[in-house]
Amino acid sequence: QVQLVESGGGLVQAGGSLRLSCAASGIIFSINAMGWYRQAQGKQRELVARISAGGSTNYANSVKGRFTISRVNAKNTVYLQMNSLKPEDTAVYYCASGVRTDVAQSGDYWGQGTQVTVSS
């Protein structure tokens, strides 16, 4: 069975940091591009970061310079380090596998999401 499980969400103050983790099983993790999406209340889902199987990264302009996506293939885990958090970063964050930059909302498998709330 394929499973993507996010963790690390929570409540933080503006300017703070949080690290999200996504542990994958049931896929050949090392050959999958992985991504983090987020969906804020009343807003559409957006891709915030993606890391290819080879380690190249892509970021939404809104998070560039503040967020860092990384992966540890030996742990089948992808991370999202979130620094200098802003209230507008508040959203449910979803991990996805098989994320493509040329296909909107792409993902082969999805996690259940983890809530990130940034207070002002």
C-alpha cells in the first residue's frame, strides 16, 4: 500500500520556523519527484515547493528564500523547512509524489495533510 504521512505542523508565531516531514512507503521513493502543496481557507491549492529525483528544486515566489525542500532517500522522507513564517503561510500542507512542474495540481499520491497556523 502507498502511504504518505505528513508531520510537523502546528501553531507558531510570525517569524518563527517549522519543519514538515513526509514519510513515504509503497513507492520507489528515490525516483519520484516530491512536492509540497498548501491550501489556505478560502483559497485554491498551490504548489509551494518541489524537489526532483535528482535533487533540483522549485519554489513558489511567495516562499522563495524562506522555505527549503529537501529529501533523504535512505529514509524515504521529504522535508519542508519553513523559516520566517508569515500569517499568510497558514494552510493545510500536503505532501505529494510524482509532482510535475508542467502539469497543474499534479501528484500520483497524496498525504492527508498537516495544519500549519502562523499567528501574528
